[in-house]
Amino acid sequence: MKLHHLFFPLLLCWGSFGESAAPDENRASWRDVIPVLVNQQHQHTLAAVEALLERFPPKHTMSLERQAALLLLDNVLFDPEAAEKPALQAFFIVRTKGVVAALHQAPVTRGARICKLYNHGFIVRTPSVTLAFDLVSGRHLGNDGFVLPDELLEDLACACDLLFISHFHPDHADLRIAELFVRNGKRVAAPEGLWETRPFAEGLIYLKRTADAEQTIPIRGGADSVKVINYPGHQGDPVANNVVVVTTPDGLTFAHTGDQSNTGDFEWIDTVSKTQKIDVLMPNCWTPDLPRLIAGFNPVLVIPGHDNEISHTLDQRKPSWLIRERLGDMAGRAVLMAWGECYDYAAE
Ligand SMILES: [Zn+2]
């Protein structure tokens, strides 16, 4: 017994003595383990995120569990090196595959199924058409691990009828995706002049930038068409940014704002709802005066995008809690979604 009592405190102390006495090469190897541990922690966190999102799907009123899931995701994404984390790279691919699966699930017979993708990417399916907005592969981050594989991009292109690209910035405009859309016989409404010398340019459409004209884009080889108003938006002063309001053959109307951020443009933003009845608005969450922009469009439903854009520095990223604050008195109209989630919108 006596021996046991003596031995126990020695065991307790071993850690502190051992640490300071450890040879240098051992301490270096411990440091090598840290990225592995961090990655394992991300894996566990993202697995919990997926399980919680599955159990608590997108809704107007956010449960504490869903709020916690989005905050967990914020914490993984709020890292300057997020794109380098293998767990997040895998999550990006799995969540995008989930959208392809959701589009192949039950058919959309009324209303719309709206799927959110990284970064400001959306796919909207109605009974008559499937629209894509600002889809990106992740290639703009310059990290080979954070890029969707070509087969998956092709699956996305095949699932859609038409792609809209708001402006040329690479977190919105992805050459490879545009090329795959065109190669699969799908049209791409591109920003003025973008890729006009590329071999696939014959599949690109350059819409006029005017609030005063309704433009028509044929889909499925001219079997049907969508109506578009291409509002002349801007990112700051210098960058032309197309803000599209698209009406489907079944009479539903969807608006996507790209990187809209120009206070002078409120001159037309404030009046959009006078001529347009918007079902769903997909604004960039960081736009100046988000409640005023929402009021201008006056949509039934708001689904913010461009959250946690990991090519931006931390001060430019917008986590879920900050988007909720930025929505202000418009929060009741909004449904916050994570990458790979879909929401079935029941039109009135
Ligand atoms: Zn952007």
C-alpha cells in the first residue's frame, strides 16, 4: 500500500517534468500533429453540422439547434486558411453533391426548389425550368484541394437550363463552369464582353443593362423561354454588376443581386416592386443597407447568399449571426441556408 501511495504522485508529476525534459525532436513531432488534430476537430464539427442541418432544415423561424449548426459552420469557415483544411474541402464536395441529389429526388410539381451553393451560387428549379446563378468551382481560391471536380460541375450543368453570371469577379464568374454549360447546350447570360474571344463564346448571351426592357432568353433549344429584366447594378462605382429579375414560364419571379453595392443605384432599387412582383430575392448578404434593398424588391422570401466567402479576409466575410443582424426588420422574410441545402418554396 505504501509503495502505491508514493507512486501515484510521481505519475501525476511526470507530465510537467516530462514536457520540459523532452528532447527537441519530440517536441517538433508534437507540433506536426497539431494540423492533424485540428483537421479531426473540423471533421467532427462538420459531421455535427450536417446531422443538425438534416434534422433542422431551413425555416423562417430558426430553432436554437439550427442556429447552433450555422454557428459551428461559421467557426470552421472563419479561418484565414479555411480553404486549405482537408475536412472543409471534403465538406464542399459532399454538400455540392447533395444539391445534385436533391435535384434528382422528387420532381418539382409546383412552386420552386431553391438550392444554395458556395459562394453566391443558387440553383432554382420550378416545374418548367432550372435556373443557375453565379455558380463557382472554388478555383478562384488558388488551392487545388478546394475545387469541385469536373464530373460534378458537369452534373450541375446538366441539371440546369440556363446560367446567369452577375459580373466578372472570379467568386461569381467561373470560366470552366460557363464552358461546361455551353458544351452541354445550355445558355449562359454573361457580363458584357466577358470571354467573348473564347471558343465557347457562341453560347454566351450579353443582356442589355436596362431597367426599361424585358428581354427573352430561349431555353431547351427554343422549346420555351424566360423573361429577364437586367437592372444596371454596380459593385462600387467601377464594376458593372447585372442584377437580374427572371420570370419563369410558370409565372414565378426570382431576383439575384450579384455583388450589388452602390448607393446611387437605390434610385432604381427603391422602385423595383412598382413594376415587378418578386417571389424570391437572393441578395449578397454584405450589400449596403440590406433592409432597404429588400424593401425595394419587396419579395415574398429572401435567401441571402455570399456568406462566409473564404477568399475574402475575415473582416469581409459575413457569418450567419452577422447576416441576421444585418437583415434588421426584414429578418422575418428571410431563410438562412448553408451550402448544399434546398428549400421548397410554395408559391401563393
Ligand atoms: Zn463577390
